[in-house]
Amino acid sequence: MTFPTVYFASKDVLIESFFEDSESISTFALKKNENMNKLIAQIGINTVCKMMIYDNFVHADCHGGNILIQKIPKN
């Protein structure tokens, strides 16, 4: 799991990299692959819990356009 690069952060402003080599989560949800959707849901739950419990941070704009999935090449 990776996150965009933060260039500047203050109490009122967050500037981070815009492009990440990935696809919108909506692309995968539309494929109706039940096993993949369950895996993505589990990863999402784990990520939200990590943000709230360990990082003491909540991303307030979680929607399909802001959740990206990176393809990991098989070796």
C-alpha cells in the first residue's frame, strides 16, 4: 500500500502528489468479481481501522474517485 507524496501540510492546507499509477476502485467494483470485491472490502476495512486506531486520522472524503488500487506485477 502506498500513499501520495506529501509536499506541504499545515493545519489548514494539504498539498500532495496528484497522479499515482493506479486505477479507481470503481473499475474493479463494476467487474462484479465476488472474490475480488471481498478482498477489496477487507483491505478497505483494515485501512480505515488503521487510520482511526493507529494513525488517529480519518480521511473525510472517501469515495470511489479517491480510492485507487495499484496493480502488482506477478513475478
